Amino acid sequence: MAPRVSRAETGRAPADLDRIAAAALKSKPGEVVLYISKSDEESAVLTVTTAASTSAPVSGMHSVIVDEVTGQILPPRASTGF
């Protein structure tokens, strides 16, 4: 797994959000983007939430982790609980 670094460490600007969304949708064909979120302002990692439709129940939603700088899909994070 590639190391996750902060945006400040890369010295690079974030990828275009359309590119981020396209990368996520490529991994979930036929779905739509519901949300793009960031859990930590310093992190270069975004979570893209997709589903079959904008009215899909929570159980039908999927999360795709994307590197904000490169636009590359990252492996899912291990659950650490609360």
C-alpha cells in the first residue's frame, strides 16, 4: 500500500474534483457521486460516496478512497472504530 502523506508534504495542488469523481465512478460503474468529503484538512485523502441513484438508502452507498493530489484510488482504510 502506498504511504499516505499530507498535501503540504507533496507540494502539489489537489486534482480537479471532476477527475476525482471520474476515478471513483470508474471503480463503481453505473453509480453516481453523492458526496466528496475530507476527514482531515491536512490529509491528501478524500472519500467519495457513490450509489446507484441519489435516492439510494444508506445501505446502498459505497465509499471510494481517492488520493486528492494524484486522483488515484487508494485501498480501503482499516476500520479503527470510534
